[in-house]
Amino acid sequence: MQKRYLLTPGPTQVPPEVLLRMSQPMVHHRSPEFSRLFAEVQAGLQRLFQTDQDVLILAASGTGAMEAAVFNTCSAGESVLVVNGGKFGQRWLEICRAAGLAAVEIRVEWGQAVAVETVARALEQHPEVRAVLVQASETSTTVLHPVQALARLTRHTDRLLIVDAITALGATAIPMDGWGIDILVTGSQKALMLPPGLAFVALSPKAWQRATAASLPRFYFDLRRERQAQHKHTTAYTPAVSLIAGLHEVLRLLQDEGLPQVYARHAHLARATRAAAQALGLRLLAPEHPSPAATGVWLPPEVDGGQLLNAMRTHMGVDIAGGQDQLSGKIVRISHIGYAGPFDVMTAISALEMALVAFGCDIELGRGVRAAQEVLLTGWPELKPVSGTGSAGTGR
């Protein structure tokens, strides 16, 4: 039997408490019991999004929320500004083109964050732009974009700032109301520690006002209809009941840990992972603006990333992610998001070291592990001998 370790930036590991909660008997989605559960989940999501606005729950992947954000607030022929610095920036572009929008594209080198000055200049040159679309954390490049600074460009204008926070929300603070974000979307299978299948979207008052005039066709993803239903603590269409029950447990776990501690944990694990990669002589994909959700690392040029990942998965039971599109076969991405702790990082780094040596790379086994250990120890000031304990007992 081989034990498996899921260390990808989505889907991520699911805590056992959440798995148990989702395994409970099914309840009817139009029952008072489900409505009470749904109301508590709604309140928990508002705390996570840091908003007074409704956070709508959709039975979809995160891409469904991305599409809903565009189709509910834009009209055909309108101009939008898209920050395209990775696979999911490209997805914003594809959604906008499918909607018949005129997209002004800012291309950003993969591994770099967008420059706020570049966006400001583009907005000056294109006064017709009605919305700015960006990732908070670009999953494909492990980059964190400067969302707070971008919000300052749009907050006091009639333009919308639409943010994909699918691998950011729950890993780092993104206060929707405090920063002035107009639409914030995320998905269930990242920091929310659930299987794929739920998407979430919240709109500011400015965005809801835009939604009253938006003319793009929509049916299942009609957020006005969904909002009316969710004000009654139900959904317009059949919800993913078991996932919402699991979400109730996830929100409890996050509240018990405390959001500041959740964000600090992600940042600490990210620092340890980056230190390990650098100790091994591997270049970081996003050295200047790294995401707390995952760390991207360039592989030595002689290593085929696809073969390396397959060997780790098949022979070690360790799943980390590779590169997408032009980064395919060239990088690996190590997740430290959601239900992740220090020994998840240690497992990933140790397995990567062993795999690289097996593929002929001249690296010193244990060097990256030690670098990670040194960082991780700084997060355990309480790790010291406990009075009155010992190892004399053998037990049976």
C-alpha cells in the first residue's frame, strides 16, 4: 500500500472533520434545517470576504464565478482592461471575448506582477474602459498581484475592479470592503479545503447597480435571481448540499484558528518553501512578488518536468503541480495552501530532492530540508522540553 500526499495548489487536502461532515445523511435543500445551515454559512463567508455585502454560493467551479462576474455586470461592446500574466489572466480574456467585450490587454511576463503604473497609464489612454479584471494570486505563476493598489485606481470612479481570488482568499487578507474591490470571486478547492464544486462571488453596491443595466444573456448564473433566493437562505437552483455542509465545518475551523493566524501560517510555510528551493540552487519563478498559496520553482534544464512529476506521483505517492502552457515541463509548483502544515512542506521538499537526485541532478540531499527546518523552527518558540515528561515508559 502506498500512502498518498496531495500537495498541489488545487484541489487541496480536505481535513478529516470536513470529510466526516460531508458524509452525514442528505437533507432536503428546501427544508428549514438546510436554511438554518445556509444562513450560518452566509455569515461566515461575509467574515472571510470581509464584506457587508451578500456572498453568493454557486454550484460550479471558480470559473463559473468568473463568468458570472462578467456576464452580470457588462454589456456587449463595452471595453474592459484585462491583466494577463498567466493561465488564469488568459481565462479572464477568453471569458470577456466570449461575452463580446472589447478587451484592452496588459500582458505581464509570467512570474512578474503587474505594475500599478502600467494599469494607471492604460486607464488614462482608454477612458472607455468600464472594468479592470485581475487575479489576486495567479495560480499558474505563483505571483501575487498588487490588488490593494489597483483598487485605489478604480474605487472613486465608475469603473469596476473584478478580482479572481481563487488561490488567494483564505491564504492572505483581501478585505473586499476595506480595499474597495467591486467583485471578488473564489472557489472551494483551494484555501477553503473542500472538494471542487462550489464557487463564490460578492458584489459591491456599485457592481450591483451596474448589474441592473447589464445586457449580456444569462440564466443559471443570473446573480440577481440568485441574490433574491439567497436572501431567503436558499438557492435559486439545486445546491451542492454536502459541500455546503462541509463548508460550514471549514468556516468553523477557520474561525477557531483565527484569520490572522491563518494568514500567518500560510506566509510562514511559503517562506520555508522558498528558502528550501534557494538552498538547493533552484530559481524561484516569482522571486519579487510571491504568492502565499504556492511556490513555483524552475527545474534544471536537463530535467523533464512531466517525467519528474510522474515519477514522484507513481513511486513516492507525492503529488505536486507542474507548469502550464509555456511553462509546461519547466517548473514545479509546491502548494502550502488550505489544510497545510510544516510537515507538508517537509514532505514536498524531501520528495523533490530525492526525485532530482534520481534524475541525475547534482544536489546535496537534505540541504533544502534543512533550510526549510530552520525557517519552520522560528514558528515554534514553544518547542522546548516539557517538565515532567520523559521516555522511560515503553507502553504496549
